[in-house]
Amino acid sequence: PFIQTFVTALSAVGLPQDNFKQNAELILSQLSELLDKLENELQTGDLEMIRSTSHVLKGSMASSVFPTLRELTETLHEKVRKEDFISIEEQLGLIRAELKPFNNALQDFFSQSKQS
């Protein structure tokens, strides 16, 4: 179901199927980069940057075809606004855990597409 939703969404914006893999990898790598950036900011304690990055993360998932990630990033942003640093780190772990199946599903999908 996730893969079909993802493929449908990419098709709906007019991307040629040849670009699906590249776009999926870009979305997931940018998300990982934002998570890394946020974790680094948590280590330095730069509250303004933490707020900014969590806002970008939430915004990047706002119209996403990843509804679970959208919910998790919205919750993360709320925890940042409350300055609940322990919960922020827990939420980052949940987001990373949620990313793994997406990465795996996309890799499986694209490797099967190549074989077809």
C-alpha cells in the first residue's frame, strides 16, 4: 500500500517513472540529513536552530505521502516548542525507526522494478 501511494503521488506531480527512484532517495536522504542536523543541534543546545530545523522537518512532511512520518514530525515539533529535550530524543528515535521500513520497501520495490 505505501509503495502504491508513493508511486501514485510521484505520478500525480508529473514525474516520469524513470525519476521515481532518484526522487524517493532524495526525499529520504534529505529527511535523514535533517534528523542528523537536529541531533547535532541538540548536542550543542542551540535552541533557535533546534526550533528552525524541527520546523523545516515538520514542513517537509506536511504534504508528504508518508502519513506516519508526518505525524511523528508534527509531534517532534510540538516537543521542541515545549523544550522537552528528553522526549525530543525519544521522538527522533521513533522517526528513525519509522524510516527504516520505508527505505527497505523502496529498495525492494526498485530492485524488483529493475528485474522486470
